[in-house]
Amino acid sequence: MTLTTRDILLFCAVFGLIAATGFFQSWNVALGIFNMGLISAIMALGVNMQWGYAGLFNVGVMGFVALGGLGAVLVSMPPVPDAWAAGGLRLIVALLAGAATIVAAIQTWKRMGKGLARTAAMIAILVIGLVIFRSLFDGAVEAIERVDPAVSGYLGGLGLPIVLSWPVGGALAAGAAWMIGKTALGLRSDYLAIATLGIAEIVIAVLKNEDWLARGVKNVIGLPRPVPYEIDLQRDPDFVERAASWGADVATASAITVKLAYAGLFLTVLVLILVAAQLALNSPWGRMMRAIRDNEVAAEAMGKDVTKRHLQVFILGSAVCGLAGAMMTTLDGQLVPSAYQPLRFTFLVWVMVIVGGSGNNFGAILGGFLIWYLWVMVEPLGQTLIGLVTAGMADGSWLKDHLIDSTAYMRLLTMGVVLLVVLRFSPRGLIPER
């Protein structure tokens, strides 16, 4: 699939808006928008694989993104030796006991014939397993969370380079997608949406409440970076000399350099995923997925295993969202579970896909950049606009106070207007599927 002149002009217009922010406001702000635009484009590609390729309505996007963020913590943060000594081994034994209980229950259900004996055996296995699990787990968690809770109170991670956490975050999301897909993909599309939303809420609730895992709502801060720190650049005599030759102050030059380094990493990942997604979309597998999306009954009549293929693409799309979540946590330098708001940000990613053009990878990328730019810039621009409109109004006027108080809703209003306008004049998105 190649880009038309119109498609290229649309990309130029969006990047022109970002560049204009750099020229007229700040290059720090512009590069910040660009970096989050890259991550948003990757999230949109993941959702586009599920919806655009296969018609799967997943509204649990933030759950998979949060698992990617958890992967960044588990891989990159240094371990907490005191916490491991207090209850780490006991916690691992408890988790293994819980997993063994589930496996034993499943095997009992499969191997025993129907009847009262199977039911009694299942109940006995689950009750005994739960008692063993809770007796080990509760004590281990209590001991771990007592270890210096102001700064740790959790097990920490592996202390590896944070870039390695990106594929790990994708793998965690893929594993969760496999477990969800094995049970939920047989549901009708509206029930699948409800199931994925509920599971996303469960994932985020676990992150908020299980302090031993990632400190819960106390947050994990100070994640290591894959790029230099600004303060290190400012102390480098060579960099200070280069900044002087550019005619920029050292603080601004160091911040821009760091953001450019992030942009290079994120852009590399986006290009690799785009190339792989395009190859898959134009392959026989991609044509089969679109055939299943358009008519499941006909595809089944041709001998295609629809449920298996849905599971494949559901796992792939979720893994891409998990990868984006690990990248976003890396950029933020912290994991904040309360920031993952499923309805708010899942809606935003879906708007990116719909506005850009579902079923078209380039459209998803365009939507990611455009919608994120509007999400960031609409509120300050709205404040300026409201300030101009109300400049001549008397202080204390009910209309002036109402307009100023309404500025906070400019983002949501703009998202709704953009979505309605695109659906009216370009129902298949700005860059539609061909």
C-alpha cells in the first residue's frame, strides 16, 4: 500500500502544526508532543490490528498499556534485597501453589467424567489450594510491604537496561491477551467489549492495591533512562561548548538533546512495527483476516478457523499496546497506576484509529499524531481564545465566569467535534482502507 499525494499532504499538515509549535512556542513542547505522538501512533497501530484487520472491539486498551508499564518496572528497577529476604521466596512459593491449584482443577475437570465425584473433587482442590495459597501469600506480602514503605515496600525488579523492558512489556500484554482471548473471543462483539473493559479495570485495580508488586498508588519513580540525563550533559564541557556554538543556553540545549534521543528510539520502533504490520497486512494472512472480518460465515465455510485467527490478532495487537505502554513509562520515568484511566484514554486511542482510518496502518499513525497534538494544544489555545472573547466583558459577569470555567472542557469538546466532522465528510477516516 502506497501513500497518495493527498495522504502525504495530510502528514505534512500535521507535522507542520508540530513544527509551528516549535517556532512560535517552544521546541521542548514540540518535541514532547512528537515523542508522545510516536507512542500514540504505536498504540493506534495495535488497536488497528484488532479492529481494522479483524473487527475485534477491544475497549480494554489501557489494561494492556498498564501491563507494559509494569514490565518496565519489573525489568529495570534494582531489586530490594531486604524485601526479598523478608518474604520474596515465600511469595514465589505462594504464586506457584496458586498456579498449581488452577492447573490441578483444570486437569480434574478434563479427566474425570461428569457427575457428583468430579464436582466434589473440584471443590476440594480449590478450597485446599486457596487455603494454602492465602496462608503463604498474606504473610509474605505483609513482610515485604513493611520493608521501608516510604521508599520501597516492594520487591523491585531485575536491574537490567530499561530498553529490554519494552519487549517484556509486550510479552506481559500478550500473555494477558491469550488468557482473555481463550475465554472472551467466543463472545459477541458487544460482550467482548464489556469483558475487555472489565479486565482492564481488574489489571489497574491490582496495580493500585498490590504494593509488593509496584508500590501501588505510592508510585515507582526514578526509572533508569536509555538516554543521557540533562544534568550530565550540562556538566560535560564538550556539550557546553557545542551549546554555546549553537547560540542556546545549556539547559535548553540539554533538554532538546534528550528529547531528540528519545525521538530516535521511538521512531525506530514505530518504523519496525509499521514495516511488519504492512507486510502482514499485504500477505495471504492479512487477506484472510480481512475476509474473516467482512464475513465470518463465508470464511468458516472455506475452512478457516475464525476463533484461532481472532486469538492471533488479538494477541498481536495487545502486545503492541503493551510495548507502547513500556515506552510511555520509560519516557515518564515513573509508573503511576492512577494515571491509567480506561474510559478516558481508551476513548482517545479509538478516536485516533477512527479519525485516521481503521484498516489502514498509515491512517492509524496519522490519527495518533493529530489527535495527540489536539489533546495537548487545545486547552492552552482555548484559554487564549476565551481570554480574547471575554476581554471586553465586565469582571464578575456570569457569562464571563461561565466561559472561563468552561475552558477545561475544550479538549473533550474538540475531540467530539473532530470525530463528528470526520465521520460526516470522511466516514472511513482521513486515510481510508483501500
